[in-house]
Amino acid sequence: MDTAGDDSDKPVNAPSRNYVRDAKAMAATPADVKEYPNSYVFIVDMPGLKSGDIKVQVEDENALLISGERKREEEKDGVKYIRMERRVGKFMRKFTLPENANTDAISAVCQDGVLTVTVEKLPPPEPKKPKTIEYTQPNKRDAKAMAATLADVKEYPNSYVFIVDMPGLKSGDIKVQVEDDVRISILLGKGL
């Protein structure tokens, strides 16, 4: 019985064949990474590969994956290898992209066996503008009235009661209004 494909004798915690293959492919694929003011550039040597043999992808919205496969040339009748040192098989590199990388603006060029992948940067966020809060200042008469008016506040389970002494004023001289659903104004004066 042929057991060449049988993995039953492997330890349970052993890495899978795919993992080992991918780890070797990543280790054997050197790359340079440059940062420019407006982009990131990834440079990978790919001698002897055609553009159809190379894949450039973005995974999980922030991982740049460069992969492909270099295949062994078919042997012709009467020709045999004496030495084979050039690497064949799968290759792969995976890079985590920075937060400011624009994954919608990626270009790749393979020329003379060198793959150059350019990832544009997102423009910096606009600085938050200071928020201007408008306010009104009471006139002098209203300010004096507010300063001279004392109030007691009683708190009840479901309400607050404001008690204000206003000697000499009639009900038509007092105006109570709620502003912005949180502030109560009490206006005092003749003929309100």
C-alpha cells in the first residue's frame, strides 16, 4: 500500500504542508520597501517571470500580497540537467500596509525582472476647525436685576421648584421662559 500522501504519522501540532511551503516561499523572496512623501514602494526581484506569473492582491483591506510561481522548463529529448541552482516553485511576500495607505490606488510594473508595486498614501485628514460658540450678554439693567434677584431651589423626586422673592411686582411684570430645553430665564420688569 502506498502511503506517500498519508499524514497520519505526523504529530498533531505539526504545521501543514501549505504553511511550510508558504513560509519557505516568503523567506526566499527578498524585497525592499521605500517610503516617499506621497507613496510606499515595494521592490521585489522576479528574474525570468512573465507578468502573467505574478499576482498582486490586497487582502483584509490592509495586507499587500505578492505571489506567483516559477515553473521548471520542460526537458527536451536528449537534454538533461547537470546542475540546477535557480529557484523554482512558489514565491510569496505579504506586507501589512500602514493606515494611511490608499488600497484603491495601487499600481504594479514588472520590468527587467524587477516588480515595483506603488501604493499611494491617503491625504492627511483635515485639521479640526475650532468651534465658535455664540453668546449673548445681558444689558446692564438685566444684569443688575439678575444679580439682585435671589432664588431658592427645592429638589423633589420628579421636579425642581424655584422660589423667587419679587416684592412690588405684579404677575404681568414677570415672564418665565425655557430656553434650549435646559435653561430657565425669569424676566422681571414693568410691562413685560
